[in-house]
Amino acid sequence: MSEGRSAEDRDTASLIRAFVAVTVPDGAARTLELLLTRLVPLGRLRWVTRAQLHVTLRFLGERTPDAIERVRRALAPIAFPPFEVELSRAGAFPSLERPRTLWLSGTRGAAELTALAARLEDALAEAGIPRERRPFVPHLTLARCSGEPLSPALLRALEQVPPVSWTCCGIELMRSRLTPRGAIYTPIPLEGVAP
């Protein structure tokens, strides 16, 4: 009965949920996967999978295909020298006492990630995407939480996370499809786009 859908319903159905990210290469992803196998039994949280590991530079929300094309064109010319990222500290938003998002962060690469996020904001603003109002905080999400206190065993484990590092060489535009089993991320190619 798709013929009876309104134009607004059809527009909503064609929206693309997307974000710009630094993805984690295989070596670092293996290290993070081992960390997750240690942490998962210590808390009933919505843990990320290996396929979901990334550092979000800019969440775009739901956008029309036309807006996504403008984003592709804005991102295509962005280049930067490779830099090292190291994640060595666990934390949570808004706090470890009332966590909603459990994450890893670090100081190495944080300045470069922040500068890259600022460049993205400028490029996206020129493409007609409104600027993000919240300040950028470089982090890699480990789990989504209910806000309930974490177990003492999990808190102890989070104090002893091993450092995870990799060389950041590029950015990716990612599509996010929400499913009952969690989000599925797929890259939206930036190659072949004229700036």
C-alpha cells in the first residue's frame, strides 16, 4: 500500500542516517576486541561490536540523499598528514557515577582529532549543514548504559585498560542503519567526487 503514503512519509523513508568518523584499523580493532571480551561479562550494557569501532568526528543525523551528496563533495578534498592516536583512559558521559555512554579516550592524537573536527565543521557549514553546538570530545564508544551505577568489578577493569594506538590516515562518511540487533555501519564512498 505504498501508493497511499504521503510525500512527507516518502521523504522520511529516504532519509539517510550518517556520521563522519575515523575508523579503527584491524590491529587496533583486535586489541579493542580482546579488551571487550574482558569487559562484557562485568556489566549488562549494550556493548559495541568490532564492526562498530570508530571515533565519531561529526554525527549528521538523518539527511536527505541530496544533503548526503553535498556532504560527500565537502569531505572529498579534506586531506591531512597521518598522525598517531592512542586511547589509554576509560570514562563515561556524563560521568562514571551515572553513565549513559562508556568510552575510551587519550591525549595522544586528541589535538589533531579536534583540529580535524573543526575543519569538518567549516566544510560542512559551507555545504549547508548547520554547525554542531556541542563541543567536540574525541572518544571511542565502548558501550551504551542505562545510567545505573557500574559494577565494582567493571570499574576496577576500566582503571587498567591497556593503551590502544594506530595511525590515522583518513576519514570516512558512514551510513548507520538501526536494527533490533544494533546499528549497522557501511561506508559511503568519497572517491570519485569532484570537490
